[in-house]
Amino acid sequence: MTGPRQAAVPARVPLRRLREGSRPRRTRRGLLADIATWAIPAAAGVALVIGAVRSLGRLVAEAGWPLPGAPGHLFAVAALLLLLGGLAQLLRSAGPVTASSAFWSWLLSAPVRRRDLLRRRYLVLLAAAAVLAAAVAGLVAHTGSVAVLPVVAAAGLAAVALGGGAVCGQAWELAGHIGQAAGQAMCAAGVLAFGSLATGAGRAGLNSALHLPPDAAVIVLAALAVTAAACCVLGYRALDRIDVSVLRRGQGLWTAGHVAAASMDVFMLTEFLADRRARQAGRVRPARMGAGFAAALARSEWARLRRRPRLAVLAAAAAVVWWGCRPVLPGPALAAIAVVTGYCLVLPAAGTLRQLAVNPGLRAQFAPRDRWLSLGSLAACLLASAAWTAVVAPGLGGGIALAALITAGLTAAAYRTVTRPPLDYNGPLVPTPFGDYPLALWLQVLRGPLLLAVLTALTAAITAR
């Protein structure tokens, strides 16, 4: 460690030599064997991806995507605002620069500047944010029949600027307030833009105003490039100010995500997020259950949902965004988005059902009326599905039959998902050319999403007629 009056000595060259000397040396035969092992699966995967992309492009072209005369520029700007707002919220929750406990001890004891130790993580963060934003922006630009290259460049530069600014806020311990405010502001602007698309108020004027000439587009991209470069430099300089207490903030989310991905159980991540949300709430006001079991059950479900007002805000924003996509997207795409969004909104309403499914002691405590608790939670899911279907059914058409199918399908998919038993990793392995495949484990993981995929395909096929 450096003393109070001693400057940090750059020790990159000695550390790099020690690291290269400690690596095991590979022979040319071993390297060729490793390449041959992965060459066939990689070639098969590339061939499958190319075939899927060609088939998807053919289907999109046959479906007439995008719609002629659609307000594509306003749609692209609104979608990018939502994307950047969500990215800002994710960076605020995930660190954005985080490290494990082993890396903390190395950070405190190494005679190296912290900027040199955290530089690789910082560059990976910027690259990941830029690639994610560029990929989504390319899809959005193609959907709205907008020039792809300027939109992709603008989204990538804005994502890099957000990443650098998030690191500056993390180093100055302002990431929580500024990141949340910036993310909410961009999300609100995106929802308002989608509201203009849905209602038609100012849609033509905004779309024509956002259709910039080439000179103005070049000026905007140049300004974004300068801003991104400045944020990158400031974020890189701010790495020296990051201490261990700041690095610990996003470790829980990253650890939960790694464990959920390794165990193929997404509920580990959702339960961590629910626990953190409950800790942030601090305290809640108790609700009176009243007399009668049925009335107490209904009031308890209402109190549980009322304590999470963010669900209502998200549902209203999702409805505005879906109706805003209607002038741009074709019917099958709208149906698929409506089903998947409804599934994501119905799942939080089944919290009681999930707790009863995974906790046998809780069921024994409420026995023999635990079945009534499950039915009450299932009724809450049914009401949430019916409410979302009532919002999107007029825009889909199809009549009462399609509305009933979406309502019942969303409820069944949510029920299948939350009542899934704990994963059993002792199932049989199916031999394949790429190795042993845990088919039984995948069937357990896809218990609810498989039904959701079937429902999405049915609704898309019905609306395509």
C-alpha cells in the first residue's frame, strides 16, 4: 500500500510478466485439439443462427413489416428513450462497477492504482452497454422503417455516455439519486411519446420534426460523440475514487444473477429482488382483515397489492406503450407483445400462491384452509389477466373468443410457473452429439414459459387472419 505522502507506482509491466509466467503453456497439438472440439458445435450453431435469421427475414417480409406510412421516427425515439431509461435504472442497481470479496482484498493490498485494476471492468461495462443498445436500436429502426445506421450510432453513443456517467455517480456516491432521476425522466418521456402515438395528439408534427436532414443528423451524432468521449474520460478518472464500500452495493444483484443462471432457476433472482424491495420499504401499515374468512382473504390480497403501487404504474405505462406500438407493428407482433407483457404483469399478483407452493410449513400452518388461500391468489391472477385483456382486446380484434383465450391462457401460464416444484437435478441425461443434455431439467424450467409460447403462437395465428 502507498503511504500518505507516497505516490502510487505503476507496476503494470511486472504484474503482467508475473501473470504471463504463471499461465500454463499449451502445446500446438493441445491447441488444435481444443479447437477441433469446439469447431463442430460452433459451425452447427452458426448454421442454425443463419437459417433462423433468413427464415425470420422471409416471414417478416411476407407479413408486410413495417406498415406503410407509419410514424417510424417518433416510434424509434420513444423506444430508444425507454431503452436508455431502463439501462440507466439497471446501471444504478447493478453497481455499475462491482467486484467480489477476493477482488476487494487485492484492491486494498495491491501497490497499483485502482484505475489500473478496474480498467478492464470499466471497458467491459461500456462495451456491453453499447452493444446491447445498438442491437435493440437496430431492431427498432428496422421495425419503424428508419435509417438503421444513424439510430444505431446514436443509441451506442448514448449508452456509452450513460455508462461513463453512472461510474462518475458511483465514485462520487451520487449514483442512487441521479441515476434513478435520469432513468425515470427518460422512461416518462418515452411513455409520453408512445402516448402521442396512441392518441394521435401531435403525432404528425413530432414525427416530421424528428425526421432530421442529413446535416442536422451529423451535428447530433457529433454532439453525442463528444458527450460520450467526455463521459468516458471522466468515468475513467473517477475509478481512483471508488472504494470497497461502493463496490459492495451491486454485488448482491450480480451474485443472485450468477447463481440463478448457474442453477437455471430464475426464482432465485426474483426472490432476491423481492427481499430487497421489502427491506427498502422499511415499514408498512397493518391492514384490518375483518370478520369472515372470505372477506379476510380478499382484503389481504388487496392489501398486498396496494402496498406495491409500482405495479399499477407499470401496468398503465405498458398499456400506453402497447397502444403506441399499434400504428407501427402488424397484428401478430402486437398479439405476441400483448401476451408476453400480460404474463409479466400477472406474475406479481401470484405472490401468495408462490409462497404456498414452495413452503410446506406455511401450508401446514394454514391447513386445512390452505387450498382456499391458493384459490384466492388464483382469483387475483384471473382478475389481473381479465383487466389486461380488457385493455388490449379492442386493439387486437378477434371478439370474445380471443379475449377469453388470452385471459385463461395468462392465468394458466402464471399458475404453472409459480406452482413449479423445486428443481430436481438428478434427472436422466440424454446423449447428443454436443454432449449429455439434461432434458428433464429443461422440462421443469419450461413448465410455465412453454404454455406461454403456445398461447403466443395461437394469438398471433388468430390475429394474422
